Amino acid sequence: MEMTMCGIVGLFLKKEDLRPRLGDLLTDMLITMTDRGPDSAGIAIYGDEAPGLKMTIQSETPDETFAGLGDALTVAVGAPVPLRVADTHAVLILPEGTEAAARAFMTEKGIRVMGTGHAMEIFKEVGLPKDVAARFGVRGMGGSHGIGHTRMATESAVTTLGAHPFSTGDDQCLVHNGSLSNHNHLRRSLTQKGFPPSTENDTEVAACYISSRLAEGASLGEALEGTLDDLDGFFTFVVGTKTGFGVVRDPIACKPAVMAETDDYVAFGSEYRAFANLPGIEDARVWEPEPATVYFWER
């Protein structure tokens, strides 16, 4: 019997008319997986592209941190910075060419950067999926695709930064069920390549690996295939990019996974019950992804 450890969901919408429902559908999927890991949860939503770079930030003292932040950032980067606060997180729209100045500002002020991208927004906190989703208003978010994760901590502390998804490149994020055995070796090599993990979580190492491969010119499919050669341990990865998402399981495939596809969407879940409320699921093609096989859908 498998030990309960982490629940993953993903949803890629093929039809434009479903976009307004993305957050609602993804939230229901994630809540269904709560008992697989109730200590923290997170969701990455790929919505409308911004005119600049979206930067999602987080603070444990949001009332104090976010008060006047837009004005202070405008001074720091030399251009207006729109800001939308969502509980402990805020999403900024940075004018092109100002990311370095904004990151330096965040470092100076001790504000955490959760992720950047033109389409991606990422929200994660300690707590149950239903509570985390409610705090950020995820149900009201639209978009083309998204991934989510509910965690049972086995390899690092229960903290906001230890929660999934991990974002280590623009519009890139990753969630993981399993455990890697060679992550300390990979930390050193990835740091030398300019993709240093910032937490103790082995999942962030996998995210940095994907980002490094994409930066080298690999496609998402090639980067996922590389995990089979370069990452040791057992894993199911779901990776999001601006144009789609991909899935890969290790050759043993001891962590559960199931997929469903209709003319309207492709869905991933750790268990079939994650799909229960999806429209048209009764007519979907449902299958278990094969071990050591890459699946990905991109626009």
C-alpha cells in the first residue's frame, strides 16, 4: 500500500469558452486531493498575457509590506508598476527591462519572489487547498491552463517556500510527487550553470533542471525526457510553460497518476476522483500514463 504523499492536478483547456472556468475547475480538482497532503497547497494559473512581465511576490506581513509598494517600486524602476494584492501575495506588472531593478528592490526589502512570466501567476501557502484557494480567490481566475499541488512534507519543512509549485524560469513551474536521491549533486552542477535552488526542497532542484535545459534550447519534451537519464529516485512531474504542460513518470512509476482527454481539455490527477466534476468526463478517454514516457500538450 502506497503511503499518502502529495496530490497533483493539471488542466489544459483546448476550448476558449472554458477559460473563465479554469480557476473554478482546478480548485475543485485540488480540493479532492486534500487527503494526499494537507500541510500546504499551491496553484499556478496561466491567464491573459500582460503588457509587461508579471512578478508574483509574497510577504508574511502583507498589510505593512504592500502599503505604498507600487509607488516605491515606481521610483525604484523608473516607471509605473501596477500592483494587485491577493492576501499574502501580490502580482506586479513590470515594464520590460525593469526586472533586475525590481528583483534588487525585493531583495533589499526582504520580499519573496514566487515567480515571473508574461502569463503565469503563482499562489502558494501553508494550509488546506480549500483555504489556500479561498484566500487568493483562485476560483475567479480564468486562463488557458494551470497546475496545482497539495503537499505532505517528507523532505523539507512545512513552509510557504517549501510548498509547490516551484517556478525557476519565466512562465515555468513544476509540481512533483516522489523523492529524488541525487538532488545534492544536482544542486552543485545547476548552481554552476546559473540555476541555483533557493530552498532545501528536492522538487525545486527538478524545476531548476527543467529551466536549465529549456535555457539551453531544449524543447519541453526533450527537457522532460532528460529527467529520465539525469534524475535518480522516484517521481511524477507535471510541468507548466506559457504554451502548455507536460507529464513524465520515472521508469518504476510507483506514484499514482491518471489522465483524461476530451475535445475540450486534457486533465491530470494523482487519482481519478480529481476528475469527478469536470464537464463531459463520462465521455473522456482515461488512461494511466506509461512509465518513462513523456506526454505534453502545447499551443
